[in-house]
Amino acid sequence: MYNLLYNQPQKLMLLAGCSTVCTTVAEAAKMWNLIVGPPLSDRFALQLCYGASSPALSDRNRFPTLFRTHPSATVHNPTRIKLMKKFGWSRVAILQQAEEVFISTVEDLETRCMEANIEIVTRQSFLSDPGDAVRNLRRQDARVIVGLFYVVAARRVLCEMYKQKLYGKSYTWFFIGESS
């Protein structure tokens, strides 16, 4: 990326898609002093992320030159809370992949659950293998589960969910449509 930025032609924009890539590029852009300025200035660079939903990317101190067209993943949390209230679910569990986008989304969800008097039975996290985390959901007798993870991990979660028999009319899973 260093050679790309410091060789001609002059770069006006950096594009990134998913939250993981966008976060990395945005943090690097700050170190290269890529700034947003008036179009007539001699140093004008903008970072645009079209598919990044990490709530952390809303931090203007950390990402001063970043703009995105995709809303923060926390935008779904009020709807999750309303659905839980509508169906009378007062105990929920959270299963998350250990990625910044999901960690910060879960932190917001936990706050909203607390405000709505919804108990979080357990919060389970995993890096790549969700096996232990899903088994812990079973041990905690989790029935309403919010799942926050990328598609590749979702396949593993679904297989483990099947093995642990965490499906059927006694279980409700919330998934997101996030891709990697």
C-alpha cells in the first residue's frame, strides 16, 4: 500500500468493502496523514467504505477521514429489542464471533437489553470454532439466541447447533445478513 500511495498518479480516494478491511485501511490512512480537505487543496484524499457496518467506524477521532454508505450494525438492535418485547422474551443469549464489528454491536445490544429489562443469560464468543460456545449455550439452557458472525462462521454454527439439538419450536435464533 505504501508504494501505491506514494507513486503517481495522485490518489484521491481509498475504497474498502467489509468492516475488517475498512478498519485496517482507515487506521493506516491516518498514519499516512491522508486527510479530507477542500477539493482545491494539493493533498486531498478520502476513504470511502461501501459495506462496512462496524459501529467502531463511527468514531471520528479514530477515523477522521472515513465516510461510509452502509449504516452501523447497531441500527438493528432497537428492532431486536422490540421483537423480544413483542414475544415476551425476557431471557436471551448472545453468540458472537470475536471481530470488532460484532463486539461493539453486542456492547450496544447489552446496554439496550439492560434498559429494556431483558436478561442476558450468557454471552459466548469464538474465534473460528464455535463448538465450545454453542455447547455453553446448551448448558445455560438458552432458548432465544442472538447470533452475530460472518457467513463462513455461520455454517459452522449451524452444524454445531444441529449437533447440540438447539433447534425446533423451543428455540429462536436471530441471525444477521452480514457477509465476509
